[in-house]
Amino acid sequence: MNRMLTLPTTVPALLADAHGLDPVAGGWAPQHAVATADGYTYVVSTVWRPWRGTGDPADPAHAELNFRFITRFFPDGTPLTTAVFGGPRPDGTPSAIIPDGSGDTLAVLPDGTVALALRPGSTHVFSADLSQVLATWPMPWGFEERKARTGDPFAASIAVTPSGRLLCTTSEYGLKWADATLNVVAVSDPVTALAPGSKPALRAIASLHPTTDSQTDADQHPHVVFGDAPVWRDNRPWPTLTDLLTDFTGSSGTFYGYRDCQMTRPSALGDDLFVVPVFGRTFRSGSRGQEFSFALLDDQGVLRGRLEGLHRHDDSPFTGLDFIVVADPHRGRAYHLNRYGLFAWTADGRLRSRISTADRPFTALKNFELMECTPAGEILLLHRKQRLLLRVPVPQDLEALPAAVEAALKAYGTGRLALKKQYAPVNWGWQDTSGQVVHL
């Protein structure tokens, strides 16, 4: 099949009609996208709508909405199947999954099944054709649920290494914040699959924050271990990632340091080398110039450096809060996109390409969000407003990346025009009438 560069992120017309989704008001948005080695693409989207106090709240066209759907696309961009979950089925029975949480991330597992990980730690596994929910591990919410040990979480994000190891983040309660905090980076053994009845142990390699005095017995998760015991209180990797980066960057004692820092999902640069985005506190007055690092960790938790070449102010990801780094573990490359540029590194952390969004014809990159790197070595970009995915084929020589991006942006314009003729979208709402809809 032809692998199209520009793909629509569609919502099934039946779903839009049944719930009275208004393309002008919005209310649905793609969150993450991944691709398989043979070119199929999966996109997870959220649908939300508060009850506005008018109309019958029991009427599907006016009712409060909060559900998700995952769409599988052919390599040519045609929607194949959409799995809908989180809200009641059309017959009124409850969904097989109540997707509490946020930060939706997809991963194609080694056996071809699809995992959806949500913050703070719920994980759900679907069949490759999206017809079934194969397994679900919910994260307990609230003090009473945690105390009663309800739920059985797995991870808040999942990435897959070439050998099939799972690179994950997990959240912890009982830090100095009231909610669960993304705090642990961990890896699995490739022998144990994430599948029905099989949840691999995760070996912690890094912990972001050390303040765990408020943790109770209920805050232990037996599948996340350090040494021979669950990660809990002082039993965790040490020094913390915060301390390692503070020492590495020499930011100790500075106002713009790593105190109260956060991290986003890590990506695999190989089987034993990972990149973890860590960024300092954000401020209402603006955070441009604040400390951040895309840290390079090996599978033993040793800090091997960071992705170099970014200026703390001129290349700051704080302007648009764009902290995602994606990696190609088969070719040893990493990519980052923010409001100031698109950047590419080799696995040794050296910056090999910087494409400034201030230069034509690359100003359009400001409108895109970095989603993922495909097994074919492409970068997946999502247009924030137009809800279109752009595949950017990456050349062997990263110094030729600007020419490849320029060609992809031109192809995006041509592809968008063709899709507008095909779908006739209203307010960039791409409604699909051909794909199968499955209510899980």
C-alpha cells in the first residue's frame, strides 16, 4: 500500500451524530499517535463536553461527555476501525474501560497488540484490530481507594525497545504534592510480556524526587521494584535524577534550578540507552530561560550526559510547554520540536540538525506538535488546529533533514487540499463514514 504523508485524524460520523458533536465548538482532539512497521497508524483521541445547563442532560445531544476512541488507519490514511470506550454503549450498558487519567500515550507491543497508558498509571491493552479489550490495569484514585488497595496499576507511559523491553514511567502518591506524581523511570525484562494474566515487573533505574516521608503502605506497587523490594520511601535509585542533573549542569543554588522539577515520558534510543526530558518549575510570569535537560540514562540508571546544543533561552521549550522528545532506537536518533525549532541528535547526544522556525519555509512548524517516531524512521507531527498528521521521512544523513522537512511541508499542503475535497470538513472536523465502529 502507498504510505501517505498527510493523514486525517477522523471522528466517526455515527459518533458525531449520536452525541451532537459540534465541529464549530470543538470538543474532540487527538492526543497521541503511533505506527507499526508495516505502516498502519493508531491515533487516540478524547471527546469531552460539559453539560451547559440547557437542554435535557439525558439527551445524548446535550449530555456531558467524557470518553475516548482509538482509530486504526491503513497506510494510505483510510480509517479502518475505531474503538470507542469510556462512555456508555449505545444500549446503555457500561463500557469495558473507564479511562480515568490524562496524558494518553499509545505503544505497539512486540506481539502487535496496542497498549494505552494514562497518568497516573492505568494501562489497557487492545487487540491489534481494536475489536477487544484484552487486559486492563486501573490505577486507584483517591485516599480511600488507595487505602483499600483497589486497582492494579501498571504504567503512566510505555515505550518499546528493539528487543521488546518496556521503558516506562510510574507515578507515586505520598510525595509533597497531594496528587500522584510522575516520579520513577523503570524498565522490564523482555521475557515477560504485557498481556492478559501477565504483568512484567518493572525495575526502577531513576527516581525524580526523594521526599517520600508521607508515603503509607498503600503507596507501594509490588510490580515496581528496586533491588528485591518495591520502590517505596528510601528504597529507590539514589542519587535522584534531580540531584544528578543539578550536579551535571552546575545549577545548584540557582533560582532557576531543578527544584520541584517535572519529567515527561522517556523514549528509547536503544535497548540500554534512554532519553528522559526533565524541566524545572514553571512560573505565571513566564518560564523562558528556566533549566531543562533531555537526560541520557543507561539501563543501570547512570547519567550518560544529555542531548546537547540547546540554548536555555533561545531554544526554550517552556514557551509552548513542548517537552516531548521522541527517539528512533533502530537508528540511534532523537528529535524534539518546540516553538523555536526542530532538533535532531545522534545517540551520543550531539546535535546534528537545527531547523529554526524563524526561517522560511519552516515557520509552519510552529503549528505542529511532535507525536512519535515510526519504525520506518519517520517523524509523526500533528497539526494542532487542523487535526492532520504529517509523516516526515528522515534521511540517512541528518544534515539533509531540512530539505526533507521542506519537501514534507509542501506535500502537507497538497495532501490537505485533497483531503478537504474528500471529507469536506467543517472547522477541521474530519468525519469518517467508511470505517467500522466498535463500542468496547
